[in-house]
Amino acid sequence: MKRYCLACDLKNDPKLIAEYEQYHERVWPEIEASIKDSGIVSMEIYRIENRLFMIMETTTSFSFEAKAAADTANEKVQEWETLMWNYQQALPTAKKGEKWMLMKKIFDLKHS
């Protein structure tokens, strides 16, 4: 298993944040299937104010590149991603079009 942590921001609007959370209470089945099919075994998203933090646990064969290619070819995933951009905004240091940014692990209690 591999673990990845990523961050993304939401637009700082309480109404939009509430709508975003409602969508994540009922994620479309096609989106859940695409996540699982890519080798993501577990995914959790946390929020503080308008900052999101995602923890993903994946199979050792998981690849961000393969996931991106599969998502590009999946019409329902593209529809979801377009919808989510109504709520999300890139972190200040993100490249154009980049949403979720991989975080760098800086501490691990098990290995200190």
C-alpha cells in the first residue's frame, strides 16, 4: 500500500462550501467506481475553512498518470470534475489547471 496526501482549496463562500459537502455526501456511483478501478483502496477528504485535505491509500501499482488518462476518457468523471470546479479553486502555487496538489510528508512518528 502507498499513501498520498493532497490539498486543494474551495472558493471561500459558505453557500458554495455547503453545496460541495452535500455533493460529497452522495458521490455519483460512476465516480466511486472510477476511484476504485484506478487502484485507490481508501480515500478520505477533510476540510478546515476553505482548505481541503485528501488522504488516499492505493495499491502499489497505482499511477497518477494512469488515473488521469482514465479520467480524461470517462465522460461522467469529466462531468463531475467540471461541476467540482464551480466550488474548488487552485492553491496559490498551483500550475494552470492543477487542482489537487501532492503534499510533502515532513514527519512520521513511527520512524522518528
